[in-house]
Amino acid sequence: MHVLMVCLGNICRSPMAAAVLDNKASELGANITVGSAGTADYHVGEGPNVMSQQVWTNAGYQYDHTAAQFTIEHFDTADLVLVMDAANRRDVLRLSRGPQDAGKVALLRSYDPTLAELDSDDPRLEVPDPWGGSRSDFEEVLTMVERSVDGLLARLA
Ligand code: 4NP
């Protein structure tokens, strides 16, 4: 099982989500590999956003990351493409070659069991962009990511 986390810049949200899933899956001994990508090429080759990395490291997650852009080939290697917001979903679906690709795409927070009753286009299912925000914005993103990843792991178990 390969899970790809996708956001816009691939420096804040999706590397944090990949860090959380990678660490939690390892702890559980789950056979899950994790990657991440951004729909934009702005930060390709860069490391993670400093605040994002500090927040996930402080929470006990260890993860190395270099930013990359999402490409069509990611549909071939990923079983699940988990996007952070509706714009990411639109941009990823624009590259999909058909229902097999499109069927792999979901909002990460759709796996949060406390949000299970929401429609798939409900804005409350989005992980807000914390770029340029405060530490507490990044900590809120981490909380959303952790709940969703726990829900994902429970569903896959
Ligand atoms: P991310 O945050 O999509 O969570 O990595 C952003 C990072 C960079 C930019 C926007 C969002 N940017 O416009 O450069």
C-alpha cells in the first residue's frame, strides 16, 4: 500500500501528513509506504517549511523530506492520493487519465471519523493552508492530520 499526500507547495501540510502517517504506520507494523508532492513547482528541491518541521518534530515524528511536484506518474505508484483541500483535488483530478486514477483521490480529512457525516465537497473537510501563519496554525494542522491518519489506519486495519 502506497499513500501519497498532496498539498500546494509540498513544504507545509503534505510533508507533515506524510511524517505522521509514516511514523504511525511503522509503530503499528503496517505495510504502508508514504510519499508527498505539491501541485505547484514553487519549492521543488527544498526542505520542509521550518515551522512545519518544528511542529511535527516537537510532537515526536521523525521524517526527512525534499519537496517535489505532483506528476501523472504518481497515479501509477500510489494506491491512495490524499489531498489537503479542494484546490489540490481539482488540480490533481485535472491530471487524472480516467476513473482508475480519479478513484484514488480523496480529501485526507474524509478519514477523520468525527467528520464522517460531511459531504465530500464540504469545506470543513479541508486542511487550511498554514503557510505564513503562526505556530498555532501549524499545530491545528497537526491535530487535523493526526485525527485523519488515525482514522485512515483504523479503516485499513
Ligand atoms: P503547503 O503550503 O501547500 O501546505 O506546502 C504552502 C507553501 C507554499 C506556498 C503556498 C502554500 N506558496 O505559495 O509558495
